[in-house]
Amino acid sequence: IEIVDDYTLDFYLKNEKAGAFVTMLRVVRVVTEKAYNDSPDGMLTTPVGTGPYKLQEYIPGTSATFVKDENYWQTDESLRCPRQQQNMDVFNIKIITDKSTIALALESGQIDWTNNLMGTDVVNFDSMDGFTVGQVPSGNMINLLFNCAEGHPTSDINLRKALAYAIDAAAISYIVKGVYGTEAKWPINQCALDCPDDSVMDYFYQQDLDLAREYLSKSSYNGEELRMICDPNSGVRNASVVMIDMFSEIGVNCKVDQYDDALYKSMEVGDGEEYDLDFIYMNSDGVYSYVGLRTLSGANYANGLPRIYIQDDKLEELYNQAALVDSASPESVTALLEYACTEQCYIRPLLWYNGTHVWNDKVMTSEHLDLDGFCFGAFELK
């Protein structure tokens, strides 16, 4: 960083990835050097920032309470963006890790707002008096990744394509997210700046059992039991059982190994020996498509292998073309997806879904910025 004058900085970036500068501006929080050095724990429990609210109390694992900063620097309210509003005097963020407990807390009035419910619970609240369901654009998606390493049945492309055509993604979408899910055409963030136009690409795969059986007959599959891991989210777990039935319909045996969140995440970045299929959330809050496809690049992992567990130089080249600032474009994304999804069937798109949030009748409106999340201070209360 080079200081030009009191109000001007020049940035020189080593990162050549598209959107790196925008991401830096979004996620890097600037604080004063003195306040940081004076903090006994690197601002872990005593943060000092420039926002419109101050942390009043933090109880690890339980809650964080914020109060309006009466000395907020922006005194001209006409110049405040949603992130700078102070509509509430106090708000309390409760830390609840179990999604079913969150639903009970909302229904009983222990909390007034959440964006962390299971799809089935969102549907239930949508039909309840006194609650409102809102949707916001997101990069949320769920896909199926194939382990293509030698020795795994899914190293056979014909078996991968048989499984891809056996899946009814519309049914999977409904089980996971209800009416808030949509069968995915491709496995990327629909909101990305370089997302191909909807008219450019049709669905890579839609259920076709005859075609699935045709590919299966060309494969070397010989009755082995495939092993699937899945995100611990209950909706995904329920859908994984249905997906196994879809595989069984074409004559493929599969079981689901279910783990808690910590173990599941450790397996995702392990050596891949324990599973053949990964039923995976691939959230992308980035402004470019490659961010949501990071599982396809070995450069993102310590062992140098993508999460398909083989080194494919062409895949890496196409990923870089979609990622680098000079070549990122809808065309480069299309080329990457056609290779990864259609030609090689490394990944099977399943569903897209918008972010959902639910609030009770104490809240009139909530405020959300596409790249910045929810602005609690801008919420309007009754």
C-alpha cells in the first residue's frame, strides 16, 4: 500500500484472481493501530471499530449484546447507508447451534429473527400467523462431487454419468429446501458477475433412467457398495436416503456414512479414502464463479489435489482461466463447466436456493445488502 495523501491510497496486489480487490474491501476491517495494540487479546473479546453499535457484553458460546453508540461519528443521518443506521437501541445475538432449537426459540418468542432455519421449518413458519418469511439472493448451492481417485468405483466416467442421470434433482431440491429450492442447471452462483446467461446453457443433467442404465452397462461397476458422505444438515441427510433409492433403481448399491459437522469437514479436506461421493454444500459469497468452484482446483488444498482427488491439468487450466482477472468471463466459466460437468462428470449440479430469513411480528422490515449481509441497525420495529 502506498499513501498518496490523507485521503488517497494506491494498492498493489500480488493476487491476480478476479474480484480480489472487491473481496479485500468487503472482508478486511480497518482498525486503529493503537487500539489493536492496547487490546489484551487482539480484539477477540474487546473489539474497537467504527460502526454505529458497541459491544456491551459477550458471553462465549451464548450471546453478544450490542448497544447504540451515542457518539457515532456520522451525525448527519441523511448521509447514512443501511449499514450505519441505528433504529434499535439494543440488540442481542444469541448463539444457538442446533437448527431445531432455533425454530423452537423463534416460535416461543425467545428470539425475534433468524436466517438459520432448516427448509422444512421455513415452510412451517410461512403458514403460521405472526411470522414473515423473506428471501434474499445468495450463492447457496448443493452439488454431488465424485471421488475419481484410482481404486474408487467412481473413477469410471460411465458410472459417474449413470449416477448423474439417475438423480431426480427436482425431488432432491424439494426435500432439502422445500419451495425455496430450485433444480440447478449448473453448479455455480447465479448472482456472480460472470455467470453465463441463462439462455447459453441448458441443464447439464436431468433424470433419464434409460440413459442411466445405458451408461451403467458400459461401466466396470460390478455390484460394489458405494460410500457417500453428506453435509450434516438434516435436509441433506433426508435427501441422501432418497438419492440412494434412485441409485438402487438402476442397480447401484450405495450407503450413507453420516458424521457430525467437525468430522465431516475434516474428511472433506482429507485424503478421500473413506468415500466415493460427497453430497456437499458449495456456498459462494464471491462475486465471481470460480469462488464457488474452489473444490475443483488443487491449488486450494495443501495436498495439491482438488476434491475429486485426481490431478487433471486441463481442469486446472480452465479453472485458472475462469479465475484470473485478465480472463474471467462468462465464456471462460462456460468452458470450465462444460468440461467439469459434461465431458468429465466430476460434479453433478443439484439445487440452488435463496437465503431465507424469518421474523415475528415485532419486526416490520429487515435490511439486507447483497455483498454485505444483514444490517441489524436498519431493521424497523413495531
